[in-house]
Amino acid sequence: MVALESTIIAHGLPRPDNLRVAREIEAAVRDAGAVPATIAVLGGEVRVGLGDAELERIGSSDDVAKCSLRDLPVVCARGGDGATTVAATAHLAARAGVGVFATGGIGGVHRDAASSFDESADLVELSRTPICVVCAGVKSILDAGATLERLETLGVTVVGYRTDRLAGFYLSDSGLDVPWRAESPAEIAAIMRARADVDAPGGVLVTNPLPPGEQLDPALHDRVLEEALAAAERQGIHGKAITPFLLDRLRAATEGDSLRANVALVLRNAALAGEIAVAAAAA
Ligand code: PSU
Ligand code: MN
């Protein structure tokens, strides 16, 4: 089984593409021979695995809260709907016994973290939750170097899939090295088993880069990111709103190219997560 997050559907991707992409992500997991379980809160209930009508509700309702771990108790107590971030999804997946999880890019240390203290709850969650998360590295709106340092401090195992470099989300290469690389889903499944054997409390983060031919043009990326960060600063955007704001600005400024890259990387991660889940089940 492969867990999937719902924040990317409700808040990360624009409508109406989001719903189509949500279905394609599930299909990519199935094509690899695994079972997808998109995680969300519906009417105050945690759901691990959504039917099509439920996926549609998460993707089209205006009343879906972005739920990190801290938000879950409130949304559940109030009977609300919530889309779960990487942190909340990892927590709920592990609790349900799901060992593999695919997303786009994890949250991390924001570029102004030295003054804002803005570091995603995704990192601390990965330090204490036994799950394999497949991602395209750290979202390029973040400080990837600082995020790698925090992952090291937090004891999170970081593995590049068929690469020595940390994937840069929209870009194939963040310019940073990863501590380990793996060549096959079976090798990653073996790392997960060994993680359990040595009682490491946290997760295994697999970083899966876009092929260079599918990445966003790096020069365009750097220019529009600069503009988006400046706009966020001008408009005083912060907290949980900053990530959706920046992703949306990039999409508008790249005329959809960033969206195409985002969809491509999520689908590749879902497929790889499916292969890892199959390898883990076979061992
Ligand atoms: N990756 C994407 N799109 C997203 C996210 C990640 O491609 O929308 C979401 C994830 O749910 C991640 C969250 O957990 O952004 C991080 O938000 P924050 O920086 O507020 O922790
Ligand atoms: Mn934050």
C-alpha cells in the first residue's frame, strides 16, 4: 500500500487540474502493482483511502483546512474536512500500518528561517515516524542546504534514487549532495527493513529527481522564484499560507511550466513508491 497526501490536491495544485492529477497519482501507484491510499479528514473522521466522490470533495470544496499535525485534533473535534500535509499524512499512514508514502516535495527550512523560525513540521515528523517518503527533494522555494542539515540533525535517512545529488523539486539537481544513493526499489526496501532492525525511530526519505529534460528551465526558475519571494515579503504572507502562495506565483509566472514539472514529478514519485511497496511486500 502507498499513502498519498491530500494537501497537494486541495492547496498545492490549481483547479480543475488538481482532481485529474489526484486520480492520475492513484493510477500510477496501481500501475506499479500497489494500492493507493489518499489520506484526508472528512467530516471530522480520519480516512486512509478515499473513494472517487471523496477525492472530489477534497479537490473542489472551499471548506477544506490545510491540516498539519497540530491542526488534526481541532479539525477532527469540529467535524470538519481537512487536507493533510506530509507531516499529518506520514503520522496517520504509520498509525494505519502503511510503510510507504509518495508526495511532491516535502516542506523544510524556509529561506528566512533565521529570523522567521519557519521550518515545516514535516521535518520533525520524519524524525519520529517509521515511514519511507518518496519525494523530489525539498521544494525549491525553501533553503535546501539548511533543510539537509536539519534532516541530518533529526536522524532522518536521506537516499538519492540513482543519483548522488539532492533533487531540487522543479529542478533535477539542487546542487547539493545526498549522503546515500540506491539503485533499485529492492535496495530501498532493504534499507527500510534494516531501519526497523536497528530501531531507528524516524523515516527514510527517498529523493527522486526529474530527468533534466522534464525540469523547469533553471534560469526561468531562478528569476520567477526571486519575484515570488519578493511578492510574499511585500504582501506579508507567512505561516501556513506561504507555501501555497509561492507555488501559485511560480505557476502564473512560468505560464504553467512549473505546474507541468510539479505534476510530472509527483507521478514519478507515486510510481517509484508503488515499486518500493511491492519490493517491501515481496521480501
Ligand atoms: N509539495 C507539493 N505541493 C504541496 C506540498 C508539497 O508539491 O502543496 C505541501 C505538502 O503537503 C507539505 C506542505 O507537507 O506543502 C508543507 O507546508 P508547510 O511549509 O506549511 O509545512
Ligand atoms: Mn511553515
